[in-house]
Amino acid sequence: MILDEAQQLHRMTNNTLQLARLDSSKVDIPTNWESMEEIVGTAGARVRRNHPGRRIEIRLADDLPLLRCDAVLMNQLLDNLIENSLRHSDEEKPIVIHANHDSSSLHLSVEDRGCGISDAWKERVFDIFQRVEASDVVADGQTRRGIGIGLAVCRAIAEVHGGRLKITDTPGGGATVSLTLPLSEQPEQPRELTG
Amino acid sequence: MKTRILLVEDDLTLREVLKQSLELEGFSVDSHSTLAGASAAWAHHLNTLQSVSSFSIVIVDLGLPDGDGGALIRLVRAQSKIPVLVISAREDDVRKINLLDAGADDYLVKPFSIGELKARIRVALRRQMPDLHASAEEIRIGSLEINLPKRIVKRSGERIHLTPTEFNLLARLLSQAGQVVTHRQLLNDVWGAEYVEHVHYLRLYMTQLCAKLEADPAVPALLLTETGVGYRFCELNPPPD
């Protein structure tokens, strides 16, 4: 419990610091070639460790290209989206992460089967310190913990990578947050060692 | 004889919690808040090797009031092979990687649990035992069998074909099972010094290895990613807590 609280506090502090950094006009992020399989796999493992009672499904397309990004930021984005989904859906409902790509973009989404979000809030939730009011919560209206900074950081992280975030309704109820990121020309392939 | 730990952490509360928790686990802990104090304790250690006051492991926070914990790590590594664990804040990523490349054995990012710290200490100390992994001709993890000298990998008795590079990468990770190996160390040891910046080689080969070795590649249990730092092969035969 203490570690949970410490991690929650750490996440909030980290989000606040990151937002301040990413908001500065000339932020220079260290990028490298990263694998979406690894980023999603690491996030999934963290959820299973921190929330053993929750169900998380990972559905990745085959042959996902490498992504040029800051893996630490991308992890933070995914952590925030997953924590958000967990917070706004019931214990027995799964969280589903999808990743696929087309010729120019990589698409990542985190889908929950929670209380959903009204159309009026679908853009506003990305603004800092905006929290959905109980009357705007579609289904159960429970009070959920958070200070309204996580999604603002997610959007800042997406934008600093040239990407965009949007929220749509999950068919059958719930919310899906989708991230689209531009793909770069893939690096040269290593030659197999002999012997 | 109790295993003796040199603990260097400037945060009084964290230092006391760590000291008490580790002492409850049966360790003897010599704790310090400054680089100067820890360096003096280390100098004493060098003069008393093989005695009851010599250390088996060093745990050091990077940010200390009178200097960088990295200075102590370099001092220890220049004079000894005992394990060094780094405690750091997440924003210390670059420094942390440099110190791992310079010889620190593993790291923990705050906040961490005592259980996690104990597991890292256990792995680091086990690696101190002579030839534990070198003598392990065949490693078994669940249904997976890895024969290092013969370069054969099987799952449930069925041979899995690994390319030479995939096997070299696997063997390098297994040589430090349970501990993080940085991107730079892996690229240097598998491909060579001129490839230490080619991180995409690792991404491609680790994806291939995961696809071949993991029961469910989307839920890696053997080949673990340490974001921004490197990779870790899971601990072999961890004892129950």
C-alpha cells in the first residue's frame, strides 16, 4: 500500500516535471530506435505486477516497424493511459492494448470498458487540471483518484514526437484513447554473423 | 559470518529504513550519508580484507551532498570485483547508464520495494560465487533447455533454431542472468566496439529472440526490457521469498 502511494505520488511528480519540460519552446528529446513490442510488453508487465487482479490483453500486429522515439517518454505515456483506463473501469473489465501500422504511421490504442466519456469532454480531458465531473461520467459516477495532469502529459509527449492523441467511444461502452505516430525510414538491417 | 553491506544514502529516512530492513534479513549494514564517510569505510575495508569487517556488496545512491556516488563506484571497481548496486532517481538515466557501463552491476530506481532490493542483492551475491553459471552446462527454465557449450536450445524437447547472432546475444544475457546488461555492453560484446551505437540491431534481434523463446512474446517472462538502459535475462531459479 505504501509503495502504491509512493508510486502514485512519483507518477504525479514525474508528470508535472515532464509537462513543464515538454512545454518549453525548444525541448530536445533524446530519440533512439525502439520496438513497440518491448514498450508495450514492459508496460503490460508493470500492470500485472502492480495490479495483479486486473486483466490486460495485448494485441500486436506482426512485423511492427521500429519507432524513432524517447522510450522513457513513450513508457510514461502508455503508463498514464493504462492507469487512467484502470481507474475508470471496474475490476473485472479488461484493458486492451492494440498496435498496428500502415505505410506512414504507427497506431497504438488503449481501450477500456469503463464508464466512458461524454462528447463534451473528449477534447477537454487533454487540458491540464481538467477532471471529468461526476455528472459527466456516463456510467457509474464514482469518484476516481487523479489530479487531471496525466492526459495533458500524454498529449505533450505525443506532440513532441509529431503524433496526435484522440478519444473515441469503445463499441459497447467505455473509452478508447488512440495514439498515431509518424514512422521514419527504417534503419539498415544488421548482417547475420557467421560461425 | 553475516554478509556485510556498505550502504551510502544521504536521505536519513530512507537510509534508516533500508538499514533496519536489511538487518532484519540478517545482513550487517555499515551505512553512510556522505561520499567522504563511505570512502573512508572503503579504505578501512581494503585494510581488513578477509576479516569480519570486510564488505560483500556496495549499495550507493548517485546524488550525495559532498560529491557524486559515481566517484565511489569507480574507486570500488578499480580495487575490487565486489558487486555494486546503484540507487537512483528516474531522471538520472544517463548517469546511471554510464555507471553501469563503467562497472556497476545493477540499479534500482526510486521508489522501490525492499523485496526488490533483496532480490537484486541476492542475484548480485550469487554471481560472486565462483563459476556458478560457467559450470552450468545446461540451463532449464520451465520447458526451455539451453545448452551453452553445444549451442542448443530446446522447448519441450523440440529444438529451436537460433542464428549465431541470436545465440551469442542470448549467451551474453545469460552470463549475467538476473542483472541488467546495458545496450552498449551487449552491442560491444556481440557485434564489436564499432557497433555500440547501433541500438536498432538489439531491437531487431531481441524481437526475434522473444518470438522464439517466450511462451507469449506479448508477455515477456525471460527477456526483460530495462527501458532506456538495456536488457535483463530473468533470474535463474530464484529462491522463494
